[in-house]
Amino acid sequence: MVSTTFINAGDEALTSGLRPEEGARLLDAQAFARSAYEGRMVPTGQYAIDFARGVVSALAALRSDVDTRIAGMLFELTTLDEKRAEQIEITFGKQVADMVNAIQQLMRLHRGVYLPHDSGKSKNAATAQLETLRKMTLAMATDMRVVLVRLASRLTTLRYFAEQKLENDMTLKYARESFELYAPLANRLGIWQLKWELEDLSFRFSEPANYKRIAKMLEERRVERESFVNEAIARLKAELSAAGIRAEVYGRPKHIYSIWSKMRGKEIDFSRLHDVRAFRVIVDDIKTCYGVLSIVHNIWTPLPEEFDDYIARPKANGYQSLHTVVEAEDGRTLEVQVRTQDMHRFAEYGVAAHWRYKEGSSASADQKFDQQIAWLRELLAWKSDVADVVVGQDESERQWVEQLKAASLNDRVYVLTPQARVIELPSGSTPIDFAYHLHSDVGHRCRGAKINGAMLPLNTPLKNGQTVEIITAKGEAAASGAAGPSRDWLSDGYTASSRTRSKIRAWFNAVEQAETLTQGRALLEKTLQREGKTAVNLEDLAHKLGFPKLEELLLAIGNERLSLRLVEQALHAGEPGKLAPAEPDEAALTRKSRASSVTRGAKSDVLVLGTSGLLTHMASCCKPAPPDPIVGCITRGKGISIHRTSCKNFAQMCLRTPERIVQTQWGKQNSDTVYPVDVFVLAEDRQGLLRDISDIFLREKINVIGVSTRSSKGQASMSFTGEISSTEQLQRAIKVIRDVRGVQDVRRT
């Protein structure tokens, strides 16, 4: 095989833009690699030394720094000669060695990831997968210069295919991948010369007939077209100079793929393309833009239907420019764009970047990712502006290199399934997050994970480019439903995604509800058997007890929110000769105090003299609850007793021992903490009175932990002890109790 022209070309092309000492360092790297590369070929069939020089030549055209070019020269050593690869860090420094390793990771990604259209998925799924692939390629490069090397290496490969005039399955695969992954990346990074050449070469191999047809039409008219555009530019420059307008005017060459895309998109013939002959005018301010437009329209005849004023009416993405198509005296059309320097900079680097409307990206795209890409494009433009550095500007160049190294998309992580599908997750995600991203059922049954083939703990943070395989519960465990997540997974370090934690909590909530339903059903069935009512319709029973569904009745029984005594009453209601008890007894009405009640040691959240954490307890004589005005009294051995300021006992303490009184106030309340209070009710005694009042407490979600009743001379005196979270909750209940038939008085005691 004949070596390509890169090997015979002078080294000036490789060292262009570098200082002499940097150029010498690059040539040392070439000499270092030559013996390992000599006679060896890369997988595409190109000689390794030619490939390396081609990569460096492309990087030199981007005015990249010397370390980037050295990495481009040496990265294939890690596959061809591992022994020499170990010497890279020693000879050329850790920075170069790190870049070489990162480039190899991207090369492995190229070899391992499938193209979406090979999977048979829908168009939307394929588009989403391609977008994730592009993000992953950037995210895997902690030093963004690695992406530049990867793009340069792909361009070198396509150039080699073109030089050798190869057309086979391999060239088609590379062309398709370049179209879908690497050309859009170059576009997003603002590396236009790479983007255009990648697209043209990819188009050449993927659609050779159309490529040759467009190329032939361009070649036939190239001299005539260039002459026409140059004459038009010279004429306009003369008119602008005469008008005293300072402007940059330059032609906009159309590339073969761009022409084909417009012909296909607008369904027009080559002869009807207006912008095959085109140029752009850059001026200082908006007023001058319209002045230039007036001059253009005076020189040539405008086509009104082809005029767009994106300055007065910017595009939705913020893009601004004047677009017009004019017709020369001989009938040929010419497209002219006029914009300010700021508009041009925004169009090239901002949210209105060229790739937005060329690739058809949606407005709902990840804005943070877009902002990072826009910043990278500005960074690359800065580098081209300061490329011709001199010795006195070393600090400026070093600052640029450090910023470029730090530019990465580190808020996401991109990993692969065993089928080579890319999964995008939040940074810090673990195999558990990965499993739940695939499917909730996979997450619930997750029992282990292999990362790059090795079994690792489930709380291992994932890294870009890793292949993750989830080991799930199988056999009897999965079939019986015993498989499920661990509560430990809700601890710190096991998951990074709130979506994952939400799914885990939902699983446990569902399990707890199922257990409560089972328990409620068992208690109900036991009651039915004891009462000899096993044939009763359960849905009708639920409705009779005020529940719209049987499931709600079972949950109320399982949660002990409904006494089984009330179920018994409903079963026997209306039976002749069998009167249901007029009232449930006290045991049926009361339930155990909650675990978070202050009566059982829960934190009372009281601040003493602005200090929290002191031992306090609620006085049993007045039972304060937020937001009652409170005050404290220091006791012997029991800390500080908290009273309501209206408490009679406290008033006596103030007289006897005023030195023990301390000022207190309620602190930040815990929503789970409840406080016991006493309520007295005086009413006319009647059938169902106690049940009616108890139902009110139930509806207001006040847990009754004590009740005593006494009836004398047709009047009932009732004392309730309930647990409340605030006095507002109690006031609502008291207000409703006052409206109960026969109630004469109700008050907190």
C-alpha cells in the first residue's frame, strides 16, 4: 500500500503556529513514535505514522496547543506498543499522558456503541439516543481538548478513504457515524471547518451518486460563480467606502452537503438555489445594517418574497440579522446577510447558534448543556484570536489551556447497557439509579451489579463510559413477590436521583398498604365469623359504615381507625329482638397514644430563654399545646414544667417561688408531634350522643386516648382527652361539637 502524502509533506504543516521550542518538542514526539508506528497500520488500513501526522495536521489547522498535538501524535501507541506507551508520561508529562488515555476511552466508545437506526427503534428514540451519544462523548472528556483530537482523528480517516477512493461497508459505517455524531459535535463546538469537511466527506461515501452530481454542477460553474461573487463584493465595497461605511465583506462558500440539504428540504432544483452565490456583511451598529441594506437594494433589484428582517423581529431563539436576495442585471441571484459584530457573535456562539436551526433541535433542549456548549465555542474562538502568541504572552496562553482543560459536562454521567445503549443519569448515580432508570421492576428486583464485568457494591458511583449489568432476583423469590428494595437504599450514598428514591418509597408504601389491607380483612372476617354473618355483602357493609369502598373500610380497620364494635353494631342494626348497644364503651373509643406524643417522651420543641435542648415537659394541670401562650417553671429533678399563662396552678407558683419562673416560647414544630388536651362536653342525654361526638373527633383526626361519661337527671357530662398538633385543630372540633343536637356546653379544660 502506498503511503499517503502526509508522510512526504514538510513538518512545517505540523508545527504551524507553535514557537520554535514547542515545534521541536512535537518533532521529538514524532521521532519517539516513529519506530513503533513504522510498518504498522490502524484498523482502517492506513499506516499508523501517516494517520498520526494527519491528525496533527488537522489539529494544527485549528491552531491547537503543543500538548494537544503531541497527544494526537501518540494516542495510537497505547494500542500498538504498550511498552512505549508507559514511557509517555515520563517523557512528555502527565498532562499528555492523561489526554492519551482519555482519547483511547473515546476510541473504545466508537468501537462499542451501536448506532440507533440499527436497533429498529422509532425515529424519536433514535434521535434521543444520538443526542445522548453526543453528550456522552463530551462528558467523557474531562479535558475538552480530547474531543478536538477525536474529531481530528475522524476527519483524518475520512480523508484517507477519499484519497484511496475506497467504497465499502466500512466507509459507509464511518460516514454514517460521522454524519450523526461527529459532524454535529464539531458544529456545536463552532469548529466550522471540521464540520463542513466531515459532512462533505460523509455525504460522499453515504450517497456517492448525489455527491458526484452536486460536485459536477458546482465544478461546471465554479469559475463563473466565484468571478460573479468577487465582482459583486468589489462593487459593494466601493459603494460602502464612498458612503463612509466601514464593513467586513466576505463570500460564503456553499458546501456540497449543505447544497444537497437545501435542495432536498425545499424541493427545488440546483438552478433555483439563491444562496449558491452569497456573501455576508459585518458592520458596527444596527443603524449601519439598514444603511448597508439600502445600498444593496440600490445596486441590485431585491426579491421582496426573499427578504427577512430578523433584527426588528428576531427569531424565537434570539437570532438577529438581515437576510435579502437580490437579482443582478443578467438575472442571476445573490444572497446577502447583514449583521453587527454583536449579532454575528451571538449567532455563532449564543443560544441562536447555527446548529439550533440546522439540526432541528427543540426549544425544550437542556438549556444548561446548551450554555456550556456556547461557552466552549467562545473559548475556541478566543484561542484562534490569541493563537499568534509571543514569549511575553505565555500567561495568556496558559490561562486559556487551563480553562479548556476544566471545560467539561460534569453534572451528568453516561453509561452503557450490555446491549451498548447509552443511559444518561445524574452525576453521582449508582447501579441502583441505573436499574430504576431502565424499569421500576428491574430496580425493585435488583440484587447486584456488574460494572465493566466486575461485581461491585450497589452504592458504587458510576463513571462515564462504564458498562453496567444489573443482577435481578429470579425464581421463587421474584414469583412470590418477596423480592424488593432494601430500606438501606434510602440512606445517603445509595442513590443520587430523587426519582429513584420516590420509586423506592412508593414500593414500601404499597407494601405497607397491602399489609394493612390484609390485617383489616382478617379482623373483619374474624368478626363476621364470631357474629355469624359470613354471608353479608361486604360492599353494602362498607357503605353502611360510611365508606365509599370496601378497601377504605379494610384500611380503617387495619389502621385501628375504626372500632370493630361499630362493625358489630352495623351487622345487627334493625334486627328484631336484638337491640344494638346505644353507645360504644370507652375501650372502643380510645386508642393508644401515638409514639410521637409528648406524653411518651417526644420532643416538645420549646425554647427556653432562646436556648433549645433543655429538658422540658408539658404540665398535666393545663396541658398546653401550640400556639398557646406558655411560660416555664423550674422543678426539682424533672426539668422545666411548661404551663399555659392562664393556668391557675402557675399563678400560685408565681406567688410562692417567683425565682423559678423562666420565659419560654414554642420553637419550630415537628409535624408528627402531638399534645394531649382535655375537653368537657355537657349535653342532653340521648341515644347516639357519644357516637356523634366521637365521629367528630375522628373526622378532625384527633386521637382520643381517654374518655369518661356520667349521666344524671337527663344530662350527660363527658370528658375527653385527645391528642392534637395545634389548638387550631381543637377549635375546629369544638365548633362542630357545639352544633351537635342537645349539646349545651363544650370547652377546653
